[in-house]
Amino acid sequence: MSLIMVTGSSGFVGSNLVQTLRNNAMNVRAISRKNGPNAERIQSYGPETNWSKQLQGVDCVVHLAARVHVMRETASDPLETFRQANCHSTLNLARQAADLGLRRFIFVSTIKVNGERTEEGQPFNSASPANPQDPYAISKFEAECGLFKLSKSTGMEVTVVRPPLVYGPGVGGNFRLLMKWAKSGLPSIFPNVKNKRSMIFIDNLTDFLRVAINHPNAANQLLLASDNEALSTHEILRHLATAYGKTPRSIAVPLTTMKYAGEILMQRQAVLRLTENLEVDVSESMQFLGWQPPYGTSDGLLKTVRIQTAQA
């Protein structure tokens, strides 16, 4: 049985992926910087880390460890800090994997490499040009480029997966704020905002990665992943409110007012994420892998609320 190494195994995606793979009788070596009963601890994911011990016997790496978006950045040079963590460290691991003859390296990137928003009716697809807007996305794109270059020179298969926002039980960040909003019973202020946002339920993403590990069509491919649906912010809040047993309510607030408030409160980007489109076309990925999302978005939102409520 081939051995799959998962980095970042204590994180939101990593912990769920390890569980999915083990539930499917796959042999997993979970790697984390944190102590845990089901993971091997590594001191650093840095660009100088020696991975020879962890890579022994491994057939495929799924690399999830990363420095993610920081709400209050304190680094003096954010881009270089992100590059060290997400590009140089990734390529260091990949080079060592290639030297040992590993079959495949799967890199979980981000749809932000394509940009922050889409025009109506023009979703991102695998042919869309890269347009990273912040240090996090830039560092991920540079890692992608380095990995595909490494693949050509070594023969190690590389698969890059770009998901949009990942949600599910235990999710944090802005999505948790939306959940709190819905749980409170406060009305949605977005009924007249007809934006479309693609997301991916954690169980869908881990299933997608499970298939990508061994599928021959995933070799040396850029694959976009999502629930294969796109909902407006208002629809997301409505689904969440219903899952919490609340009656969905709404009060229409003009978009211009929201944007003005965002400027005043220094939350411009947050308002844009709530009101603009970010749509992902995953039909090509689904065709390549013969994959269908196990959960629709409404089911994923319901499961997220039920499990998180039960764990509270």
C-alpha cells in the first residue's frame, strides 16, 4: 500500500484530509509542527528543513502547510515573509521529494492566484490568467511556477489544486462571522446584492484530494475545486439561518451605503468580498477526475452548523 504524506496535518484542511484518507483505508503519514497522538512532529517547515526522514517510503506528498492570510500583518516585509513560507519552503520539500523518486506532489494553492473577483458570467477556469493581488497569493503562484518547472526537469508528477473559500465545522475567519450573524437572528442586509460566490465544503475538498492522489489524469495538471455551485451572500446567510432554526429575515441596504461604511470603518476589502463575484468553473476538473462533489452547498452548510452546534 502506497504511503501518503500530509503536511499541515493539524490544520483545518489537513486534519480533515487525514481523517478522510484513513477512513478510505489509505496509509497516511501526518506531519505537523504540533505534538499530537496521530501525527509526526517536525520542528520547521522552513526552506532549509531536511525532510529525508519524513519522506522515506512515501509515494505522494499532499502539501498543505502554509502561511495564510494575516488580518493584522506585523512583518516588515510581508511579501518576503510569505515567499519564505509558501514558495521557498515548498520548493525545498519538493526538490527533496523528487530526489528520492516520489511519484506525485500535490500542492494546495488558492483561487486567489487568479484574482479577487470575477465579472458576471465569467468564472475563473484553468485557462484564466494569473492575477494575484496580495503577498499570500503571489507567494502561492510563485510556488506553483517553481513546482511545474521542477516537474519538467525531474519527472516527478505535480498537481496544483486551487480552491476558493473552504468552509465546514471548525472553520474560522470571515465565514465564522457569517455563521455568528445567521445564528444571532439578525436580518441579512444583502437581499438586493446578486453576487455569486463559489466555496467548497471541507468534505468535498478532502474527497477531491483523495481522488487526485492516484488519478492518472491529475498528473501535471492545474485543477480548480469547488462545490460546483455559486451562491450570493444573501443566499448563504439564508441557508445558515435556516440551519440554525431561525426564520430568515432581511433589510435591504443600498450597496453604496455598504461600501461607504466599509471605507469609514476601514473594512473596504471585507465589504467587497461580501458583495462582489468570485465564481469558479470546475467542470474541467470534474471531467478529468470523473469526480462529483459528495455534498451540495446547502447540505454542506447544514452539516457545518449541526456539527459545530453539537460540539459547542
